[in-house]
Amino acid sequence: MSVLLDIFRLFAAIAVFLGHTNFYWFFFGNYSGLGPQNGQDYVIIFFVLSGFVISWSIDRKKEYHFKQYLFDRMVRLWSVALPALCLGAVLDHFGRSINPQTYGSIFSADYLSFKYLISSLFLHESWFFSVRPGTNAPFWSLSYEFFYYLIFGAFALLPTLKSKLLVGLAFSLVAGPKVLILLPCWLIGCLSYWGCKKLRSNALVSLAILVSSLYFLISTLAGRWVSWSPTDFQGLGVPPLFYSAKYLDDYAIALALGLLLLSLSRWFSLEMRPIGRLSTLVRTCSKCSFSLYAIHFPLMAFVSANWAGGLLKNTSHLMGTLLVFFSCCFFALLFEFPSKWYRSMIIRKLPLLSQKCGIRS
């Protein structure tokens, strides 16, 4: 099952990235990109997979406690998000000096320091905020993910009912209704995990669920790969709900994916251990998915600004796309792959985390 999750995660990250290459400002419409017209559907896939994996992780670690969980989640997020914010700020600064027109509709300099600050704390989508840190529009989903980690972790790991309710509801209050609207998509991933663990339907039932859920996903996503507009969903991207405006549609996609994972567990169990070069390749490539998502937008803007400014005048749209993609992979090698090393380093530098909080690397 873990290899399937890696495949879905890698596919979703690449789909979001390729979808953004369709934007007119990337090489100024010089070429139509290869990706889907709508990238948000694939963010919903991320949410479902995240709920599945976090539930699986907590269930496997019998001595897991909330402080350790919180430390692990924050290191996972910050080890990629903070470098992405810093690099994005540098790229935006130099890119705007090379070709300001590239940044006309995707960058706002108002309150820029404040935007980076609250984005680094993942509060940029709290309540009715919808703050873009520089050009990094895809950063919105990290705020959602952050709150889902906190809320679920509080209810799953805190020791008493009182602490679960007080802390979980406090996190929910800070998140606000806009973030909570899409929480069911994340929870579907959690339910899917427990279904994979507890249920064992016969092959015929599993096949029926597999075919129906896969048909729904393919028919829905394939149509939007070719033709889709944000105006298809009223209120999407604008106040008050911004990215949560098409929640009913998102619920349907999440439910279909959750059922697909549940049906696949009939043939790919949780206990199955991936072996072979192909599974190793998939697992390695999937480790780049967070970095690809977190930094590709500022890189795209910077490459496009250089092209428009004549510094990359012989570069095609495809070459620019590949340049951004491999730059994201290099970023992953620096910040996403060594996450375990970062955890160990933090504990060495801050021994109180281990001594007082019981946190281990």
C-alpha cells in the first residue's frame, strides 16, 4: 500500500506543477502547458493521502505522545516551508528587477513582511485571511494542512477527554470556518486507513468499489484536465471562502479517492512491504513532492522573468518547465531528504526538548 500512496502523492504534485505551467504569465502564453486546467482537485488528493498516512503513523507508534507528534510534524513542515519562503523572497526580489511585468498579477508588495511572517506560522489562511507570501500562491494549502495536523493530533493523542476537547477546539477556533470546511476531506483519509486495517471485503465487492470510484475520478479529472475555469464554481478564489468555495465537489473527490484506497487494500495490504528497484525509485521520487509543491511557483516566475528579460531567450516553454522541475528536485535534496538529520540536529542543539518534553529524534 505504501508504494501506491507514493504514486498518488507524486502524481498529484506533478499535476499541480504542470497545471500551473498553463498560466499566461509563464513564458507569456508562448506555449500551452501539459497539465490540468484545475490544480485544486489534486490538492484535495494530498489532503486525503495526508489523513491516511498520519493515521497510519500514529497507529504504528504505540508509545507516541502529542509533544513528539507535534515536534515531528513541525520539523516536517518547517524544514521545507521556511527555506521555500526565504528562497521565494530572494527570487521574487531579483525577478521583479529583471522583468516587473511578469509579476503584475501574481505579486503584491503591500505588507510583505507581515505576509511572510504569518505564512511562516501557517496562519495565512486562518479565518478569512487568504495571504499570498510573495508569488507563492500554492502555499495556501500548507495552512490547512497545519491545522489538520494539530486538530487531529490533539484528539488522537492527548490523554484525557477534557484535554482533547479543550486543545482540539482551541485549534479549531484559531483555524476558523474556512479551513474547517475542508477538514472532512482530510478525515476521509483517516477513515480510509482504518477501513483498510479493519475491513476485509470479498474480491467482487472490492472490484465493484474500485471500478466505480476509479471511473468517477477519471471522468471528473480528465474533463478538467482539458477545460475548466474557476468561474465554474461561484466564489472560488475570492472572499469569504477563497479556496474552500467548491467544498461539495471536493468532498466528492475525496470520498471517491478514499473508497479507491479502501478497495485497493484487498490486493495491496498495509502489511505488504515494497521490494525491488521500481518501488525504491517511486519512493525516492515521491520524497520530492513536498518541495515541488512548495517552491515551484516562485521558480516559475523567476525563470519566466529571465526569459522575458532576454536572459533565457533561447529557452523554450518545455525547457523552462524542466529547468523549474529539476531545480525543485535539487531543493528537495537540500531540505526534504535530510529531514531526519534536521530532527537530530535540533534535539542536539536544544537538549531540553529531550530532557523535559521526552522528544526523540
